[in-house]
Amino acid sequence: MKIEKSEYLFQKSQRIVPGGVHSPVRAFRGVGGVPRFIQSASGVELEDVDGNRYIDFCMSWGPLIFGHQEPEVLEAVQMALKRGWSYGTVEPYSLELAELMVQILPWLEKVRFVNSGTEAVMAVLRVARAATGRKKIVKFDGCYHGHVDSMLVRAGSGLAEMASPDSAGVSARVAEETLVVPLNDLNQLEKVFQIHGQDIAAVIVEPIPANNGLLLQKRNFLQDVARIARSHGSLVIFDEVITGFRVALGGMAERAGIEPDLATYGKVIGGGFPVGAYGGRADLMDWVAPQGPVYQAGTLSANPVAMTAGAAMLKKLKRENPYSRLEKDTEQLADALELLGKKLEFPMRVQRFASLFWIIFGKVETEDDTIRSQLETPTAHKSIYAKIFHALLDRGIYLAPSAYEVSFLSTAHRECDTQKLVELMGEAILEQR
Ligand SMILES: *Cc1c(COP(=O)(O)O)cnc(C)c1O
């Protein structure tokens, strides 16, 4: 495969952009090699600047549940552009998206739009602190909540729950306000609440942890988290940036039958445009300015083009409800891949949920064959994934370029696309011998 132009552009980019990228994982550091500069995308296909084509299973990291250039979204955006693309005023387009959201999510009484998932998390934590008058936030090790300072932390080395910064530039003081507990260990969560209960404003959780692999939790995990938090007067925040409108129309809250106090959204609700949102109980959201004293604002918030794209997306999702079909297709793909692994005697597991899937290489050595926390990921996984990723990339398959990121199916993927992945996975595996 010829990648001269990507190589040239990556070199050029590295001179004027940190690491050559605007978001770290795009640099392919986890899998090595040269990231492909994509010049266009349509349906399930990416085309790079050298003219190579790939079947995309990354789908812009989740937003594109209907694939690239979905015609209804495209048309809505083209019409929106003709009306001008930013007014800095109130406008009807965000109202339509807000109405769709509160209709679909009955417990979401009020919502505020921002420009990214990160921004939504940042604001929602501020609201939780203000409304409860408490300082600390509990997060789970292995859950990602964007690059908010207080969320860029890991479990400290001393007292298990005391967090320390996980990024340079995050102050220890900020990290101290976050308590980190492991996934799949409710005793630890109970303990942290027993010690710090009165100081804990909220627990924030990815209702399906999907940013360090797909870490499937046991059945009553979310119920237990909510019960423990609420028994201490703390709020429950679902970070549904990846799961919202992706795992069901009502996201993971609907699937789990839990009403979070507050939730964050992003990815799918922008249809591929920069949109984030946070919302929940009206009494909590009324803390937000100008109604309340919690300041939060944005020059480009509720951008009319992005809002129109989001509304087109949600209307189509509501009308077509593609979730059971997507889930069935993902199940078939996962089963076919696992069967292939067995046939070729190559250790490969596929953990899936709705249309998210995570391919794991190496021997999984947990009780029930399921990886529920990062620590359980086989040590061989990362290096095998890197090799398989490149073997597939050379054959025209674009998986998530990281061993710890999930891949996605969209409604644009047809059976021939998933079959192609299975077939080429066979070749990629044989090449490892
Ligand atoms: C992607 C993601 C974020 C961050 O959203 P950005 O739009 O990248 O800032 C936050 N939380 C979760 C669960 C996510 O998947």
C-alpha cells in the first residue's frame, strides 16, 4: 500500500502541531506506524490522501451511527448553511434538539448545550458541587470523562482512593478532590462512601465503560452504584457521551432502568459536529446561569449548523429505532470473529455491547472469561493488537488505532463489510505465524 502523501503530511504536521495531531490517539503511537490522512469519507468508507480506501470501524469514535454523509443529516446541514452558521443569539434550532432530547429521555427535564463531551463533564461537575455544597467527586478507574483536570487522575499509591494527577499540569490540589475507585469492586466504593460520604457531591460513571476497552460490568453494577451514592445524599451522574443514543434511544439509563440525577451527552447527538450537552433534574439545572449562580457559557454553544445536524440525527433514530438490528449485526460479527479465533487456535475474544465491540488478543484469565477492569486485559493484547491492526489496515480495514479503544458498527455497515472484516482477520492472523 502506497502511503507517501500521508508520510509527507505527517512529517510536515509534526513540525507545527504537537505530535502532528489534534488529539493524541490519532498519532497511532499505540499501534506504531504512520497515521493515514483521510481526505474524504462516505458510507462506511474512508479514503486517504494516497487514494487508499478502508472500511471504517472507528466511525469518528462513535458519533456516526448512520455512517459517513448520512443523506438526511447532509441535507439538513446544507439547508442550515444557507441560513448562516452562527448568530450568537437565541434561535429555534437548538430548541428543536433540546425538545427531542427531553421527549426521548423522560427524566431529562432541562438540558444545556456545549461544544464537546469534555465541556459537558466540566460543567456538570460544577453544578453537582454547587447544588450539594460538597467538594468531592467519585470516579472509577478505567472510566474516561474527557480531559477535565479533576478527571485526569488515577488511584494514588498510598490510600487507595486518594487520586493523583494522571497528566502533567494537573495540580495535586485538584486531584485531591477526586476519589478514584476500581471498577468491579463495590466493597471499595462502599468503603469510600463510608469514609468520605458527607463530602461527596456526586459519583460519575460511564454507564458502560468504553474508553479503556469495553469493560463490561456485572448485572446490577449501576443499581448498586446509584443505591450507595444516594444513601449518602450524593448525586448520580451518568456520562453518556459514548452510550447516549448509541446503545438504545434512551442510552444506558433506559437500558438499565435508572434515572440519573444528571447526565452528559456528546458524540451521537452532534451527528459528527462538535456538540456536547448536560442535563437532568430541573432543580439541579436551575443552578446554571443565568437562572442560577453556576457560571457556564460558550461563544459557539448551540451552533445552529451543529444543532440542525443533531436534530436530523435524533429524528431519524427515533423514527427508525435501528438498535436491535445494530445489536444483532454486532453479535453476529463478534461470534464470527470468535469462531475464527477458535478455528485458527488464536486467542481472540470479542466483548460487545449494543453496536460497540472490543477485540481482545491473548488469553483472558478471568473467572467468567470477561474483562471487567483494565487490569484484567491480557498483557500480550497490546502488541498483538498493533500487529493485527496493521495487517488489517494494509488490507483496507480501519479499526480503532488503539488496543484500548472500542470499534463501532453503524447502520451503513452491510453484511459484506462485516464478512470482509472476518475474512481479512483470518489472513491477518495467519500472517502472525
Ligand atoms: C468521548 C468521551 C468524552 C469526551 O468527549 P469529547 O467530545 O472528546 O471531549 C467524555 N466522556 C466519555 C464517556 C466519552 O466517551
